[in-house]
Amino acid sequence: MFAFLQENLIPEIPLDSGTDAFVDYVQDIKVIDDFFDLVKDGIGAFVGALEVALTAPPELLMVAILAAIAFFVSGWRVALFSVLGFLLIISIGLWEATMLSLALVLAATVISLLIGVPIGVLAAKSRILEAGARPTLDIMQTMPAFVYLVPMVVFLGLGGAPGLVATVIFAAPPAVRLTMLGIQQVPQNTVEAAHAFGATPWQTLRKVELPQALPTIMAGVNQVIMLALSMVVIAALVGAEGLGQAVVRGLSQLDVGRAFVGGVGIVVIAIYLDRVTRPLGSLIQRKPGAKKAKGALSKVLPGRKKEADVDPDTAGTTGSGAEDTAKVGAKAGTGSGST
């Protein structure tokens, strides 16, 4: 009975043939074909510039630069690990491949943030956009990455471009989600105080909401980088250069040593990028001194100097509600309030 119902009541949907027909139709449209050629050329130029910047300096000089960045952001322990880790990569002969993978990850991260952060801000401001963004992001994160590669290879050919686009699709959702979350968690009274002092929506976003959402956004940056790095091996399957090629060749030739060496390089990059990007939010959001906080709203809102200059240490103890609003407004205008 159930078999009869299934055969007669549930239609068979030719989703696979329909998808193939759609792809063939899109390929025949010259404008779209020219667009993908432009995308491929742009990606090649961007990634190529990063590769030159990372591979042109002498290896030891680049190690020193990366270690200096780690020391400034995370301290001497991470800097020491950076030196030892990158010297290990040089000693096993994978420096160039490591820099090529790093260029791919950085390019994917930049593109993911340029797309994800603005969408996250807009979704935080619009319930309709948020309702549409959530299922879309769920699909992007749960769809197997290999599914992205097939149409990208069809439209962009083999090489780094399809791997980069697939990496962006896979890595961008955390940027959208955490930007949206950070903006939505900004205290409403802080936003209202900025509005009370005449701040425009753009001023409120730039000087109040984004600075307070920064730690959450930076957590999204960290997640984007880690997800982009996890795609290095998959991108190598369609011709992307870097450490993923060593792993893929080791897999195809059953060469455990080659695959292990490539994996070591990926681990070193992953730990370095994680330790360097994790504290960036708190580093950027260091609170200014009390003198900078004083009168900060006047910088945000020209012409409001008199209200903004209320001393937060003396105002509001016995004063009116207007003075309390001025206190909150002055703190909001600093652009670095606590979340």
C-alpha cells in the first residue's frame, strides 16, 4: 500500500537534469561568460599580488616580520613559536608552498569580510533581511564544499580562482553571523543617547555600534580565517597551489611522508593565524583615557560641544536627567565603549 502511494502520489523531481540544463543555459549567455572571465582575472591579479608580496622578501626577513607581528599582538611566546615554526617550514622545503597557501587564505579572508560585514550590519538593522540571511547562511555552511567546486570549475576553469570562490562561500557565514550578533548586542540606551544628541544613523553606526561590536566581529574574523585555511586541501583538488598540493599528491601516491609534511605546514599556519587574530579585538578596542572621553561626542556631532563637554565625574550626581543623558552620550561618542 505504501509503495503504491509513493509511486502514484509523490512525483519524481528531475533536480539533477534541471540543474544541468540551467548551467548549460547560463554558460551560453555571453554577458555572464564575460563576467566570470572578469572575476577570474581579478582574482588572479589579487592573489598574485599577495603571492609576490609574501614570496619576494628573503625567507629569514619574512620570518622576522611575521614574528614581529606576533610579538606586538600576542607576546613573546607566540613570537617564539612563530620563529621556530616557520624555521621548521624552511627546513622541510615548503616555504614557498606555505606562502602561497597563506596568500590564498588572506585573499579569501579579505573578500569574505568585504562581503560578510556589510551584510551582517544590514541584517542586524532589517528583520526581513535577517530572516532571509539565516537559512541562506545555514545552506552555505552545511552544503559540502565539493558541491561548490563543480559549478566553479565549470564557470572559472581549473586553478586558484574556483578554489578561492568556494573558500569564500564556505568561510563568509561567520563574518555575517557574528557581525549581526555584535550589532544586535550593543546596549540600546547607548544608541538612544547618540540619537538624542542628533547623531545620524551613519555616525551612530561608525562611532557607537561598530566599536562596541568589535570584539564579536573580530571573533568572526578569526573563524573566517580558520575556515578558509580548512579549505586549502580541497582547493588544491582544482589546481590551487600551496600546501594542499603536497597533501593531495601524498594521497594520490599513497606517500604518507609527503602528506604529513604538508599537514605540518598547515598546522603551523593555523596556530599562527589563530594566536595572532584572537586578541586583535581587545587590542583595537583599548579604552582611551578619561581626558579623551571628555568631550568626545563633540567630535562625533559638530555643534554639540557644549552638551558633550559635561564632565562625567561631576555631572549627574544631583543634576537633571539631561546631564545624565550627556554622560551617556559622551561615553557613546568615544567609539570604544564596552560590550
